Amino acid sequence: MTIFARRGPGILLVLTAAGLAAACGGNHATRGAVEAPKGAAATSTTSCAGRSIATPLGQPRTGGTVALAKLGTRNVALIADEDAHALGAFDLDTQKELPPTLLDGAPSQVMVTANGRILVLLRDRSRLQVLAAESADGPLAARCAIDTAPEPVGLAASPDDRTIFVSSAWGSSLTALDADKLTRQFEVRLAREPRAIAISDDGATAFVSHAVGSTVSAVDLRKPSHDVRAIRIAGHEGNAGIERQKKQIARLAARGQLSPDQKALIDKQLGAQERSSCQGFALAKSVAPGGRILAPQVFVDPGSPEVRPEGYGNGGVATETPAVAVLDDATAEPMEASLQVQREVGWRGEKSARDHREPCLLPRAAATDPRTRTLLVTCFGIDDVVAYDAASASPAASERRRWSVGPGPSGIAVDPEKPRAIVWSQFDRSVAVLSLTGPDVVDERREPPARTASVALAPAAIKLPADVALGRLAFHSGGDTRISKDGRACASCHPDGRDDAITWATPEGPRRSILLAGRVASEKSFAWSGSSKNLRDHMAKTFDRLDGTGLRGLELDGLVAYVSTMRAPVDAAAPAPASKDPKVARGAAIFASKESECASCHIGPTFSDGELHDVQSRTDSDRSGSFRTPSLRLIGGTGPYFHDGRYATLKDLLRDADGKMGRTKHLTANDLEALEAYLRTL
Amino acid sequence: MNKPLASSLALAALLSAVTVFGADATPKATPSGDSGLIGVSTVAAGRLPGPPKGKRPTMIPGSEKAPGFFVVKPKGLGRGSGDFVMLVATVAQAKEAALGRGFGGGETPANEFCFAEEQKNWGSDDEDEESAWAPSVQPQATFNSSTMNGRPRVEAVHQERLVQGAAGAVLESADAWIDPVTRGARLIARSTLPLTRVATILGGSVVYAGRDEHTVHVILTAPPDGDARRGTQVFAAVDGGIAASQCGYLRVPLANEKGQGHTATFVSNLELAPLNAQGKPVPKDLAKTSPQRLTPSLLGLPKDVDRPDNRFRPVHVHASVSWASRDKDALLSVTSGWDARERTQPF
């Protein structure tokens, strides 16, 4: 007997007896086909306890959109199907789909713990749902659900299996839970957009990747203070000449032959050759050899803020290059070789369509295969899985092979019992099984590689509208000359519909990328200059700046639909409710006050009048000093701020923009905190 | 076949079978920790010193010679070429050079020895800056007696030779001071670096490694494919720079530092077996013995429809030496993969 339950109006709520006993908090989830409603109202329980026969396949101790498990004698892949609001299931040996488990939200990750629990993060509900397998063939039973910080996206377990870790993207935090009781042990604040988690072999450090911000966080798990260290992940050209220069400068400075000012100037010039990194969606632990955390990234050259190129970025060189940072899990230091920007050599620089293979510029998931010492990275955009040498000091330079898979490969898991990897492609809801055997270099015309087995899951009851699904494909399309000449996709600067935290050199001057998700539909004009009156027009200009030929027809319509309907990280559809928090209420009052002048421009449902204003922020390379009032919706998670990213934090902005944009000099430190607290609720 | 043309087409290594450690090319079905990795301490050890430190001679008498280092004024280098001299390794090569042969054309005896020059920022005031051997090696070296830009008159030069045999392989090297003005040469030192066979690539390319105190030297050989071998170019990207060799192999030094790693990527263009219309490989003699083996289309000749297209595919071999904190030993990893899609060149 099966049960399903969903949120939203007009959806049936049906329970079996087992579900009644196990359900909690109104969330009911079980596996099986739809049946007629039994009519019983949902009951809830907060019990997380209960037997589960599921065991993880291998010891991954990390979550993903694919988790391998044993259910009785059956080896299955559990799949976090975000579109269908379901936990899919796939029999690894028969390669057939099993009945899904419907959920009360959009799952972002799933993990099977050592004690048999199946943990599922519901991204849109900010919740951790606990499921259990009570029998090999019966439905999954819902246990408790735990509230999390906004937008949970990453799961991991400690090596002793006693602690569960949850990263929250919009919540910018890492939470530790007791694995047995699921009670909160601690929570630490992190930089923007944390994603994947990997725990060091000794359990001392939690490494957290970030989708933006050139950072991997290292959280000390042993000290009670749980200090967070931001490891800067920045690419450099890796030029032997530059390395000699750096050593020479260090020697000259040590001998006193360089003044501190001279050294600072030279360091600045050498530092200007650094590249930001982003697209840090995944982490993988190297098992053979151990002691390394592998972090797929993309290095970005956004151009110099003092220059106005014809497009976005540097113009003359590859704007984005794939990378895999290698972090020593004992020292939390990156190997310098892994931060070198990979340049193409000789004929490798020829990018004729005939023989060039597109780089992985949208890495999304990663796993290692200890048998072959391979790091497998799934790539949106090109829809490939790329295998690198996991033992290399610079895996990105060591591509071994690649497979084509379905669009939107968001998850991968390596089967420890057989030489294969399971890949989940969200956009076409297919499961691919990759064979990890055989040599990497073969004459493919004489020995064609084995076809990748791919199984499409049955159509889901919940699905994206066709135009939105098409638009999502276009948004993530990499190597598409209609979008850009250099392979960038929309998602390159707007990962997950956010912004990349980067200031780009543009024909108008330096410009920060803008968050899209949850904001676009209500905007009346676009671009910092407000020059585009509709999204279609703005997209056309953007394709032009990226040297793309442009999208037309259904695909352009779809892209507009997708961007317009992107779900906000948190529900920002309604105006911010009056807060019961006195600090926030105080901040709201300050915001609305005549003295602060915030509401003179930041008005309306988007907190923007849509007009151009000169707030004395023009730089030497800006063509104009007037900028469209940006929306303040979701402002708390979009730093750095201003059109050129000059303010790293909201606090910096509120303090330093006084007299140019609004007035804050009269505010006390507490008032400034209150104002910031209010802004973070928008 | 025209060797310079062959080399310019970069008919290089046949590469396959990534990550061949020992003799086993097949990944293990069952994971077993670090199996398949090579600890650097297990790599054969020897000596391969860098350029000498300390005071350099201001001149070498012309009467002073060093075996294997013949400084010759080539005939026909032409007016305006300054005081160029050539460094070669054998008497036969010296005679050829003196007759105006042996560089850029003509019949050249097979070169077993290769040279690398001393590399340094000669104009720098930094006395502590160390020089290194240039990453690229060539069968010959040229020097100019000019001392412009701070370049000294007497320079150190490195010579090496890869000796492969049934019992194993070794890199023999010798370093000497060269005076291009007097054409004198003074031996500095000889050394030997035994090599461990690390990987065998399909087609016959071999990856060797040898170590000295703080460096692992990784060598990729061109395939032993007859006339293609000695002219075969091999490139490598290392430390952000490029190294190249026309000596049938290329050696790349990778520093061995705790907590860090260094990598190099060898790149070459693999010639694949030509296939007939049914997709089967053509007999080797048919592929190789045609008098018009290469591109009759370029010569304006009609295409022989029975002749298969030439097939090439760029391939890379990646070498890494890394030493993370938890590693008991530094690790040497060698893997390879296709660098791009296959290209065909119509015959």
C-alpha cells in the first residue's frame, strides 16, 4: 500500500497505516504507485528512531544527487530528483527503475548513513527528511524531519559516523548534527554559497566548497570554537619566469634592496595576474592516494577594472579555464601546481570545431574511483563526465577520458563492488552507467568504446513546463556559439541563477554580475545602466557582448521563461513581513526614515524605483556615473556590493556610502546593525 | 622519407593504456589502497647535477678539449652571422659541420647525444639567482661569442644520452665549459642516472623515471618506429613553459618537495594505423612503401582512391610528483589521454 503527499493546493494527502505511524510534521513519503486516497488525515511524530535495513554501498560518507545502497540483496541507486520532488530508485544490476518515493519538497542531496537512515535534504523547505527502509521491497517510510538553515544543499558524515554535517547555501552555514539523535551540535557561519562537504580522514577538519568567492572553507571540528579558515583558491599563470621573479623579489626584499612600497607595488602587479575561481559545487576525497581533497573549479579572468573591453572580460585570452584544486587534508593548504592555469600547448591551441574538445566549465559533482585512481567530474553545459588522474598534483592537466551523458549531470557515484559509475542527469531524468574498465587511450575507430548504458526514468507527475525545461537547457548550454564564442554559458556568471561574486570589465566599465533567481520577473528594466527595457533585449545584448550569434524562437522564449521563473533561494515573493524581532523592526524604521533617505530610491515591491541616479560612485573607466537603482530583494546574499563590487560586505557599504548614497553617519553602531539585519530579511 | 618533413608533421609517440605501472595496464577490479602508485623512493637513484655554481672560467684555451664536446665553426653560416659556432658530440658530426652540413638539412648521422644550454637571467643584478639547464634539448647547440646583455663568454653546457637495453635504461650525462671564441672545452663532470621503467605506452613509447637528491626526472621516449624515431618531436608543458626535443626522447625534471607537487604534460601527435574502406588496418607495407606516401594532393597529383587517409590524434602523457602530508613517500603518477579528436589528412 502506498502513500504520497505533496504540498500545494489541490493535492491529495493519503496515508497507509505504516505511514501514519511513521509520519511526522505533515510530511509523508513512501514508495509506490499512486492509489486511491484512504481518507485519513496525516498525523505526525517527531521520532527519528526506527529500524532500517538500508546500508550504504561502500563508505562514501558524502551526499549527492545519487547515493548507492543495499536494500536487502538488491543494490540500488537512490536519486534526488529535484524536478519530480521524489527520491528515485534504480536497480543497479537489472538497470531498471524502481518505484520512487514522493517527497514534500525538492530534494537536493541524499545520503545513506551507517545506521541505515536515508537522509534527504529538501532544498525549498529548508528541511532534512529522514527515511528508512523497513523491508527490501516495501515502501520507504518517513521518519522525522529536521529544520535546517535556509536552502540545505550538502551532506556528509564524520569518519566515525557519529556526526552528520549539513551545508546551507543561502544560509551560508555548516551545521553539525548528532548522527543518532539528529540534535544540533553546533553551527558555524561560512562565506557565501557553500555547497559540498568533505571531512578529512582524521575527522579533524570539514572542508566546504563554495559556488562563488574563490574559497574553500576549512572548519576545525575539534576545537570548541570551530574556527573557520577561508582557503583562497586563486589561479595563477604558473609561468616559470614569474616564479623566478617572485623568488628574486623575496631575496631582494630580504636583503633590503627593495623598499616596502616597491615590494607592495610589484606584489600587486604579480597578484593582478591571479584569477578568481568559482563553480565550486563539488568536492571529492582521494582514497588512493589518501589525504587529499579534490575541488573542481573554474578559474576566471574577468579583465581589468581599469579597461573597457568590447565584451565581458579580458578579450584576448581564454576567460575561463577548468581547474581542480588539490588540498592537503592535514594542513588545509592547496598544492600550488593545482592552482596553475592550464594553457594549451602548440596545436592544442587550435580550437577548430573538428578536433577541439570543450572544457568543463560547469563542474557539478565529483567522485573518485580508487581502483583506477581516477577523479570523475560531471560537467553541465557539455554534458560530459571527465576522468582525471586523482593522484596528480594538477588533475585538470591530466584528462584521461570522457563520456557523454544526458543533459544536466548533477550527480555521480562509484560502485565499490563493480567497476562502474552511476550518473544522474537531471535535465532529461536519465541514469547512465559508465564502465570504468579498459585503457584510456584506444583507437576508437578500430575499438569503439562500449556504449554507455542510459535509462530514462518514467515521466514524473510533477514536471517543468516545456518552455522552462527548454530554457534551462539553454541557460546551461556550454560550448554553444549562439551564447558565446569562448564556451561560457549563462550559468557561468550566474551559477544556480545567482551571481558569481565577480566584477567584470565591460564596455561600460566595471560591472558586478547580478543575482537572477527570484528577481527577474519583477524588474522593469535591466543592466546597471537600465538600458534594456525587457529581458529579451537584455539577453540579445549579452549574447552580443559574449560574441555569440544569439538565440531565437522557442529557445529564446524558453530562456526568458526559465530565467523569469527561477525560484528564489528563499521565498521573496511577498513583501518582507513585519518582523517580531525588535532589531529588524528597528532596522525597518531606520530604512523608512527621512533621515537615512534609503526609501527615497529603494521603494516598491522590489525596493527599486527603476530610475538612474548618480551616487558619486563613478570610476575612471565608467562611461557614465548614473546607475539604475538595484533591487534590494535578496540583498543579504549577493556581496560584494555596488556596480564595481567595491564594498565587500553590507556593513562596509552602510558605513562608507554615507553622503553619496543615503545617510548613515548619524546612526549608532547598534542602528547600523539593525539596518543590516533588516536588509537581510528582504 | 624526408626526416625534417616527418618531424615537422610531428609523427610522434603511439600512446595508449593510461596508467601502466609495472607491467599491468589493467585497473584492478578491487580497490586496494595505494596499489598502482609508485613511491618515489622506489625509483632508481643517481646523479644529474645542475650547472656548476661558483666562479666560472674567463676563458678556455683553444688547445683544451673535452671528449664529446666539439666546438666547430660551420662553413657557410654566412656574413652577418657574427661569431656563431656549433657544438656537436662526435668527430663525424664535427667534420660534417665544418663542411657546411648537419644543420637544417642534408644527411645527418643519427644523434645519440643531446645538448641543453645554461639558462639564466644574465642581465640580473641578483648574484644569488641560480642558473638551470634549459628544458629543451637538441642534437646540436649554437653559441655566439658575443657577450651582450651580460651573457658571459664561457658558458656551461649539458650533454646527455639515453641508453636503453634489455637490462634497463640509463641516462648518461656530461657537463662542460665552452669557450666559443677559442673553441676550447673543459669537462666539468660526468654522471649517470639509472632509470626505472614506469609505464609502457601502446606503440612502444616508454616512460622512465630516475631521481637524484631533490628531483625526479621523467623521460618519455618516441616510439621505436624506424625512421620516425630520431626526428620525432616531443613537447612538454612544464612550470608554465614549454620544452621540446628532437632527440627521440624528452626529459623533464620535477622537484620533489614535501607538501607540494609538480607536473609536466608531454604532448605529441600520434599517427594511427590507416584504415581501408571497411575500417580495417591496411597492411603495413602498403602504408609505408608508396613512393608518394605523403599528400599527393599537395603535389597536385590525383588521389589514389585505394590509399587510405593518414590519421592523427594528439595525445598527452601527464607526469606528476606530489607529496601530501599524509603520504609516507612522494608519489609519481603517470597517466595519458587523448588531447583532442582524431584528424584525418587525405592522402
